Amino acid sequence: MADELVLLDVHVSMFGMRVRIALAEKGIKYEYREENLANKSTLLLETNPVHKKIPVLIHNGKPICESLIIVQYIDEVWKDKSPLLPSDPYQRAQARFWADFVDKKVFDAGRKIWRTKGEELEAAKKELIDALELLEGELGDKPYFNGDTFGFLDLAFITFYSWFHTYETCGNFSIEKHCPKLIKWAKRCMERESVSKSLADPITVYEFVLMLKKKYGH
Amino acid sequence: MADELILLDLWSSPFAMRVRIALREKGLDFESIEEDLSNKSPLLLKMNPVHKQVPVLIHDEKPVCESTIILQYIDEVWRDKAPLLPSDPYERARARFWADYIDKKIYSTGRLVWATTGEIQAAAKKDLIDCFKLLEMVLGDKPYFGGKTLGLVDVGLIPFYSWFYALETCGEFSLIDECPKLVSWAKRCLQKESVSKSLPDQYKIYDHLMDLKKKFQAQQKF
């Protein structure tokens, strides 16, 4: 019986992009459904009643929620192709730690950059730059966070690259100036089809944020 | 060579309690070093430079941070005894989802119940009871969230049992009335030595949380 896969997603979501990359890495076919978060579908509300958020992956009718949990699920079910998590438990713990760091620090600071002004904005910029510099330190001289091959942490973080232009424009600063190695790493990841096909165009992301700013008066 | 396990610990931290339970479930010997968060040790700052928080598990001198990540690490290294996660990928995803839900909701909501008053406390109390009722539904008729034995979700949630007396006293409600299944589940967990040895006394925690409450309220005053 062929697997039935449906992904409830939003094109500009860095969390949704993670799942798209994972599915592409494994060569898995799926049906993509774009959600309108101002008017959530019945399917979304039924499959993620707790958080009512995207992404949701529905595999043969059974939903999986939370992007990093979905990615690990995909990695465990389709384990014979393109493994995403390292096999060593210590390295797995490190990858999970830094992916959690991205979720906590990069997302929160980035969000404040396009939603605030003045002092709050300056504080958010510093927070973001500090977080990115720490990540750059973690990358070191490796081609990927995962080492010689693209892996879980690369996947978890590269999706934020599509939002860099938005952060830079709203915050009036250059990420490359602070973290040149990260930009090199990002461009290296973008050479992978799974990544380049899954990431939203940075201009599309910025236009989406401008629309939100207008709507909510940020 | 025997594994060297050091836990940078805090008696009152629900997150540290999780790791103590998991290590004991696996029958592992470890050294617990009590941290003073107002005066963090050089070892803590070296082993967790990013967050500077406990718990940190140091295994043969290599640190692992963030309690839910530590639990999965312990489970993956010592696979053969007392598995915390099931083998089926879908069930693993479900367990991780609920462990993440507990991480997102219980600490912050519970804290508002014992640390605040008035409208904020009332809203938090309702929210917390709703969370516990949802978790009761997830538990269903199983003895543990993990099925027949303690799982990731059980270990993630049971430390908050040490908060029950403080929550009921400050929030003026009875958990056994609101969430009887959850209370039965908690008592069942406490029959396990790994849990009873790892959780502090509820009254000691109450006194400690009331000290924190004073500090918290002092910070909020203008």
C-alpha cells in the first residue's frame, strides 16, 4: 500500500520549510496544502487541536505535529535513505541542543525585529546577532553543522536564511558583516536541491511580513 | 571502563528531578553536585556556557544539556534497560509531542499559580487545570503515559507532583477533585523507588516556592 502523505503548511514558514526539506531529502512524494492562518481549515483544527499550528504532517491519516518532531519521525520511518540525525547518541544530543537553541533564541529575536521599534528593536538585534555568532562558533570550520554531510541541525537552521533579508531590512543591519562564515554555509546548503526548492524566496517572505505589519499596525 | 556520570543538580528543580529519575530507572550510579544558582560554579559555566542552567549531565567529561534532550540521550546510550521511548516511530513522535507540551505549558503556567494573585492567578489556575485535564485524556486507561512502564512523558511530568501542595494552597483548589486520574497516576509513579528517591518533600518545596514568590512579587512592584 502506498503511503499517503499530506503536509499542512504555510509557504513562508521556516518551520514548514524544515519538513519540506526532510521530505525532499528522502525523495518522498506528498500533497502540499497551503493554510491561511487567519482562516484555519477544519483539517488543521482537527489534526492539531492542541496548538492549531502548522506544519502538520498527516501520514496515512495519522497526524504528527511540531516541526522538529516531524523531521525526526520522517528520519526514523524512512531510515534507509539520507539519514538526517547522526548515529552517535552524543552527537544526536548536540544536534538536538542547537536546534532547540535556534527555536528559542533565533526565532524569538527575529520576530521582535520585525514587530518592534526603537530600543526594543535594538535589543532584539543584539540578541539575534549574539545567537548567530554562537551558532557560527558551533559551525567552526566544518562545511556543515553535521560535519562533512548535511544533517539535522543544518536542516533546522537553514530555513531561517529565507528570513535574513527581512531581519536585515527591518533592523537595518547586515548579517554577513557579523557572521560571514554563516552566510558561506547558507549558500553551500542552497546548492542542495532539497533546500533551494523548499525555501521561500526572501522577497516573498519580506512582502508577507510587510502585509502583516500593515494588518496589525507594527 | 566504567561510565563516569556527574549531574549538575538542584534539589528543587523539576527539570533536574527528571534526570535523577531517568538515571535511577536505568540503574546508573551518578554523582550529584548541588548548584547554587545565585553563585554558579565554574564547572557549570564551563559545561553549559550557552544557557548556564541546570541540569547538566556530564558523561565521561562530555556535557549534555536541556532535560528532555538529556532524557533521550540516557535512553539511547543505555538502551537495554527500562526504555523511556517506544520503538514505533509514530508512538515516539506522540511521546515527544506531549513531552514538548509539558515543557511549554506546565512550568510557566504553574509558576503563575503559586507566584501571583488576583486575575492573573485566576486565569493561570483555569489554564493549568485545563492542561492537566488534557493530559488525563492522553493518559486514558493506561497505568502510565508510557503504557505499562514509565515513559518520557511520565518522567517529564511527575516532578511537578512536588508542586501539588503549593499549587493547591496558593490556588485554593483541590487537584484530587479537579483531576482525580492524574493524582492516581502520580501516586502510582511515586511507588517506584526511582521517583520517590528523586522528588523532594512537597512541604519543603512549598516553603521554597513561597520564598521565590516574595522575590518575584518584589520585582513586579514599581
